[in-house]
Amino acid sequence: KKWEADQKTTLPHVGTIQDFGTCISHKIAIIRKVVYEGKDPRRAADETKHTQRAVDRYLKDFYRVKTCYEHLPDIEFITRTTGLSKHLVEQYVSIIEENEQGSKSA
């Protein structure tokens, strides 16, 4: 996991290939690539072997979580408001906090 974080890439674990479980999902890798690295969504789709439709859905869900988080940073509130799973909301909030801390210390 440390290597994956350092390299900003995801090794092919069962959970990441099938996009389930507690592994860092392709969703998170796609969010990092598009939102925080500024990559084109089409390129992120190609790099992660996802359809453009899936990438668009991940981005839409992420921005819904981010909007709720900025309004009220409460996991339960965000989960109820978005209808997304608690685990997914926690993953999205984690990446939001990780990147906010990075921009605040810069």
C-alpha cells in the first residue's frame, strides 16, 4: 500500500480488479488522476481500463461528496444525502482531506 501511494498507482489485487472490498479502488485512482493531477478523463479511463461512462459516474459521485463535505463534514450526513455507501464516502472524504492538507501546507 505504501508503494502504491508513493507511486500513485494501483497494483492489480482482486479487490481492485473487481472494484470491491477494502482495497483502494479504481474509483480513487481515477479521482486522483483527473481531479488532483489534472489528467483528461478520457486518458484516465484508458489508463485504468474503464469506460468513459464509469469515469463520469465516479467523478459525479466524488463531486457530490465534496459538495456535501464542504457544507457539513459529517460522514453520516454525506451518506444519507448522496445515497452512496459509507465505505465509499469515507474513501472520497479521505482523498479530499489528504489533498486539502497538502494544499494548506504549501
